[in-house]
Amino acid sequence: MSHSAHAAPRWVTWSLAVFMTAVVTGMLLVLAGVFHPKVPNSTAADSSTSADGRSTAVARIIQQPRYETATGSVRPVHESAVASKLLAKVTELDVVAGQAVTENQVLARLDDNELQARVKQGEAAQANAQAQLDKATQDFGRIQQLKQKGVAAQAEFDAASTALKGAQAALEQAKQGVREAQVMLDYATVRSPMSGIIIDKRVEVGDTVAPGQVMLTLFDPTHMQLVASVRESLALKLKTGQKLPTRLDALDLDCEATISELVPEADIATRSFTVKVTGPCPPGAYSGMFGRLLLPQGDEDILVIPEAAVQRVGQLTMVDVVSDGRLSRRNVRIGRSIDSDVEVLAGLSRDEVVALR
């Protein structure tokens, strides 16, 4: 009897533990929403809705020109590197990068003290040669008269004639020396070879420049070209004077350019040819800008639908497809925009009907 009296409370204890565990588990499941529908009934019903009252459009095929892109850079047609022709110090430099200059405008001046001294020396030598020529001319005239009278010997006449010719040659040499000194002096004043814009300044006042050293670089912004590399199979189909669509991404500009030059040599590494195109120079086009040359490759068929049919949810693009008077949501992959339409890359077929927003 004592054993049964102790067994009953133990059974009750286990029953209470199981009951409490069940209650706690049930409460957790209720809080977790296990006994509630995952999708509201209204939402589930809307996965396929009626198409009544919705404007529709048909997915259709259109033909568009197909292009292959060749990339390149904008380069000036006319570019000039202004170099020094003297070994001298820069004493004046009045231009900066980006400044517009005109043809023959003074860009810089070099130390010309020594050159001016050479010009003066040359002028003095020319004056001396002129005096020697004047004396030789007088002597020749006097000997010539004496010879005609039979007083002067032939040897004296020949000597006077030779002295006159020597004086004439010496004067001409002196004149050329003055011209040379003047040209060298002119080199000390560096002028712009054309109208354009300074794009690079490599020296400053006080620097010593050597012959052939580039001081400034400028280009003509009114005549620009796009220089692109075109693979050989496409380049061989092009010809000078042909017009091609061109795009400058930085300016968001599409324009038409004309092939001005086809370089008749392929790059060994890339097997491509250099193609240069020119056209109306747009404002803001600068040397080095990225550009694209569009090479025509015939027409292609493109599946399009109206832009108004596309719905965007985050990164997804979807359309409502109409079938048997009902709407069903479908993910699609779209491409470029063409006027008021968009290209459909995947998710739709030709002649399928979509609802507009």
C-alpha cells in the first residue's frame, strides 16, 4: 500500500510536465504564424486577374540597323609642339595651359643679349666690307682708265679686277652674316605657329632650354578627329569618304562623321587598322576623350513592347501577359530603349499580348 501511495503523485507530475510542454509549444507555434495562411486570400486570388478594362499591346518584331563598335580617342587634326631653337634662358612666358592664342602671337622670350651683340658685329663687318668694296671699285676704275691709255700693265688691271670681285664677295658674305644673326635673334622670340589652345606648358621663366626642347604644345580645337582601331575584317570593307555614326560618351552626343583616312598598315598584336574620322566639331570636345565608331553590319530583328507595359520592382522587370482574358505576371529581361518601345531579350514571344500600366 505504501508503494502505490508514492506512485500516484509521480504519474501526476509527469502528466503536468507533458501538458505544460504542449501548451508552451502551441503558444510558440501560434506566435510564429504556423496556423495562419502564408499569403492572404486576396493576394492569392490576384495572381491571375481579369484583363477587363486594361489597354493592351502586342509584342512585335521590328528591324533595326545592327552595328559593331570600334573604340577610339578624340585627337586634333592639327597639333603643334613649339620647341626652342636656341640654348638660352627663358626670360618671359605669358601663357598657361588652356589659354587660346592666335597665329604669330608671342608665347615666350629667351635671353638674346649675346644674339644682339652678334647682330651688331655682323652689321659692323658689313660696313667694313662696304668700305673695302668702295675702295676696290675706285681702284679698278682708275686702273681701267690707265690701261685704256696704255699706261697701266695688264697685270695691274687683273689685280684690280680680282680685288674688286673679292670685295664684292666679302660684302655679300657680311650681308649673309647679318641675316643669319638676325634670324638667330628672331629665334629668341617664340611665336605661335597657328591659332589654337595651349594644352601643355613644360617650362617656366628662368629655365634654360636647349635646341629641340619642347616648350609648349597647342592644338586647333576647330578641327578634331576620332582615331579608332578597327579589326581587319571590318576595316577592309571601309573606304575614305564613307559616313559612319559616331558617339562621344562624355558629351552624350551622337553624330555622323566621315572617314578621312585609312592607315594602310595593320597592328601586328591586335590585327587591327587605324581609322580616322572627322566631322563637325562639337563644343566641349577635347583631345583624349573616349569615342565609339559604329560600323554597320546590316539589319537585325528585334522584339519590342511599349515602355508603358514594363513594371519595375527593385531589380526585377515584369509585364502582365494577357491570355484568355486573364492577366498573369511574368518576369522579362529588357534591353535598349527605341523611341517609346523597349527591346525584350527574354521572357516573351512574338504576338503575345501584354497589358499597359
